[in-house]
Amino acid sequence: MFTPQGPTFRELAVQALSSIEHGYDLLAPKFDATPFRTPQPILHAVESALGRLGPFERGLDVCCGTGAGVGLLRRVCDGQVTGVDFSAGMLAQARAAHPAATWVRADARALPFGSRFDLAVSFGAFGHFLPHEQPGLFAQVRASLRPGGLFVFPLPAPPRVGSKAYWFMLGFDAAMRVRNALWRPRFVMYYRTFRLADVREGLAAAGFEVRLLPLPELGVRADGSPNCRLVVARRPMGTS
């Protein structure tokens, strides 16, 4: 994390004590040099799966950050690709990396598009939404898709209880809850609030048909289950 190109401990501390929007504005110039950027193996695995699910015309990256997902969309979509985020700093970095894409500053809980996209993706952003906000987010994405359109995102399996990753996530979420109880503005980011059962229920409630696909490139757990699944949520044909 603390590489010469990445943020310093002090810069991360200032970000963590800011609002989500301002925090990401501060972090944006160095974001791609942090572990928070979606890893390339995940992007490659999702791109491979999308190649089997297409073709697609217009694509949307929800909470696009610096545009990692937009690069993927430009390779799998034949038409216009759009990224949406509420951080002006992150959008500036994304625009510099992908000048041919369309960039929109907006809150994902109030998307301004209408039914125009064939494919929507999102990477690493769901921890910024509290559980009660997730159904509204899903409804906004559904409203941005054409009938038959897909909302697709990777969902890693939860870490094994007692593992280092388990204790890290547990400790991180506990620290964030303490921080948000004592400090304003809040910075919403939790690792353990986006559970598969709740996600499937929320997507179904928003009007999606949901299926799960394994991402074999990312390996399997000791019990043979995939390390990561691709959630594929389809807006049914003939729906308004």
C-alpha cells in the first residue's frame, strides 16, 4: 500500500476522516497505485465470461472510479460506453485514461439515464452502500437497462472463518463503525454487508432474474466451490 507512487499513511488518514466523495477526490490521483483498485485477474475473468454472454451494444460502469471497468466494457461492447461516479476527482482520472468514453457525475442511487444500456457492471463499490440502500441501487440500475439487459458483477466467496482475511475484514468493519459513531461526516465502507443471500433477494425484489456463474480462472476453495462467482442479473423482456 505504501509504495512511492501510492498514498502515504497521512494521506489515507485524511481521506478516512473525510466524506466519501471528498475522500475519493483526495485519493484519486494515487488510487490506481493502491490495493483498492480492482485486480487485473478479476477484470480478466469477468471479461472472459462476458465474451460468452454477449454481444452487447451500450455499456455502463456503475461507480466507475478511475475507469478500470470502463476499459473492460470498451472491449466487450460495440457501442458507446459510459462511466458514472459521484467523485469529480475519480472521474478526472478516468477521463484521462479513457478519453473516448462518456463520463457522468451522479449518485448511483439516482441514475439519470433511462433505459438505454445493454450491460451494466460494477466493481468494488458495494461496500459504500448500507444494506437498506442496496434495493434502491439495484432498482436504479434496472431502470437504466433495456429489457433483456444484464447487470453483472463479481462476488468473491467470504473468507474462511479464522483466516487472516476474515479477521482483517471483521476488524476493519468494527473500526469503521466506531469511526462513524464518533466522527462526522460519515465514511461508509464495510466489507461484510454485501452477502450473497441478501444480494439475490434484493435483485429479485428490484425485478431482476438472477443466476450465478463460477469464474474458474480465479480458482476454487478447499471444498471445491469457486473463489469468486459472477452475479448475472437480467432485466426480463417485456418489462417496463
